[in-house]
Amino acid sequence: MCIYIDLKPKDLHKTLSDQLEVKYLSSSAQELDEIEGIILSRASRLVGLMTMKIKRDVKNVYFLIDTESPETVVNEEVNFNCRWPKRQFAC
């Protein structure tokens, strides 16, 4: 899984889900118009809640916002749980 050493899967499934009151990888009836987020960990990681839509399936996904990264990637857990073709996203 592509994730920073101080940001663990439990942070996505429990900590962030509890704080933002939206379960990670849960289905959404529609795409969000706004981004909600928090600053997480001692390293002050900015994490935003956004929706992803592939065909008709919309999921709530947390994104690590890294302004110095040249690209945005989706980790393998999102691909697996959403059953989206792996070729559409890289990790």
C-alpha cells in the first residue's frame, strides 16, 4: 500500500472516519462539491475527503494532499474495494 510511514490504514478506517463522520470507502449517493479535511499526525499531514466516481459508482475516499507531488495516486485498497480496473490508477 502506498502510504506514508506515519499514516497507517487504521487512520483511514478509524481515526479519519470518526473525525469526519464519513466511513472510508463507503458509497455515496452523489459526488461532493466541497472538500472536507483535517491535519493528521505529528508530521501535519493534510488529508482531504473527496468522492471518486467511476462509471456509476461513487465512493468516499481520503486523499493525502501533497503539494510537492507531481501526480495523484490511488492505493491498491481503493482499487480492490471499489473493484475498479487496476489500469486506471497507479500506485
